Amino acid sequence: MSALPRRRLLPALPLLAALLISLAVSCASEVDVEKLYVQSRSNDYEERVEARQKLEQLVSEGKVEPFARGLRSENAETRVQSILHLMIIKNDEARKVLVGELELSRRFNVFYNPIRLIPVSTPADSRIMIARIVLLKGGDPKAVEILGATYGKEPDAEARVGTVYALGALADPRTVPALRKALRDRDLKVVKAALEGLSLLQVPDVGDTLLQGLTDSDEAVRVNCASILSGFPGRRTADALMEAVRKDPSEKVRLAALSSAAYAGGPYTFEFILGVLKSRGTGAEMKSRAASALQSLTNQDFGQDAARWARWYEQNREKLLRP
């Protein structure tokens, strides 16, 4: 009599096991991590410890879904904590969820240093922090694809800056085309962000791209390229900048190029800049910029007195031009 019930029970065991597994998964998916985050900061010691233990258990078991739901919270800190917990989970599913957060529509401000991943008082674009985490988790070509496709579709310059910094944070050579494109952005902050990303990747011919930008049809692009080229010393750069001072129709470009020429060419540009200061056709702002450039080259200050600058140069020319 006792054997019969056991024989009937055996076929039901797989079904029971599946039911238990389903129940366990259901329980995990119903975990409210937002509530756990609040409890983990409770003044009640036992409540705080229990909440932290539950969070640690979810992480150790690789439970991605509770934290993925935390990313949909309206509370920014809940989203940040979910990102940080997903960073710790070492599986592909966690990385894929984080990559999805690089979409422009998912962008929000985080009060965390996006590279060092520590709390700070100034906000940053969440996508920069996530890109850094994706890099730490081994990188993902989908991340490059999402951010590369985003650049140029943002609603404003601030969002473009975030996109470009996020591209740089990936430290992936596949981001170079998008970063090069950003070098020709109309906003100087975006250009600087692109330059930082390209420098991190040690891209060798960034200066060439900026030199090409000096002939762009967009005045803002030319101004930005002229400004950034101050950090690319050499006669080739100096010659291109001096040519822009001579020929560019925009005074904004000429002003930027004149200042950068002194840094890029050093004493080699002294005579040219002095010529700008002497010229009767030079406007007041350009004269002021020329005088400042001469001061930076010589550590002398003769204001806009071209005659005094000329006398000083005659007396100190060899010393100034000495290698």
C-alpha cells in the first residue's frame, strides 16, 4: 500500500522542483531595492544590517532584475545605487542592462565623480559614469554604437558634452571617428571633451584635424580650432594660425588665432605679432590681443607701444630666438 503513493509521487517531483524555482525567481523579482536602500541607511541597527545583507545577497547571487527595476525609479539616488550594485555583479546580463542606460533618453545628473566613482557636490552626466563602469566590466561594442549614434542628436551643447565625455570614458579605439567629428563642434566645451578622449587614446594626428578646421565654413568651428591649436606647438601650426590672422574674414577667428600663434610658435612669431600691433589697419581689440601675446612671449610689458617693443626686440633678438 505504501509503495503505490510513492510511485504516483515520483512523476510529480520535476513539477514540484520547477514550481519551487519559479517561486524563488518570483520572490527575487519582487524585491524592492528602493526600499532596501532606504532601510540600509536606517537609524535602526537591525533594520540597517538586514537590508544591507539582503542587498549583498542579491549581488552575490547575480540577481540583475531587482536592480534593473531600480533603474526605472524616479528617485535619482535609487538609480545611482542600482548602477553601482550592477557594477559589482559579474555577469553579461548586468553589463547589458548598464549599456542600455547609455541611451540619451536615460540621461540624468549624478552627484558622483564619473571616473573615480565617489560622491561629489557637482553634478555630472550619468552616461559618463556608466561608460566608465562598462569599461571596468570589459567594454562593449554596443556602448560605442549607442553613444556614437547619439552625438549630434542631443537637444543642447550640455548634452553633447556629456555624450563626448562618455565616448572618451569608454577608452575604446572604435570611438575615434565620433570623437574626430566632435572636434568640429560649434561649442568649445565639446571640442575640449573630444580632445581629451582622443588624447587618452593617444591618437597621433589630432592636430591635422584641427588645422583642417581652420578652413571650415562655420565661424564657430574655426574659432574653436584656432583656440585649441594653442596646445599644438610647432612652426606648421604657427604658420597656419598666422595665415588665419592675415586672411580670415572673421575678427573672432583672427583674435583666437593671434593668441594661439604665440603659444604654438613661441619667439618665432614675435615679428609677425609686432607687425600686427604696428599696423594702422589693426583694430583696438586686435592691438590689445597682440600686446598681450608679446607679453607672454617676453615677460616684458610695454603695453601697445609698438616702438618700445621694436627697440626691445632689436636689443634682445639673439637672446629671444636662441634655441
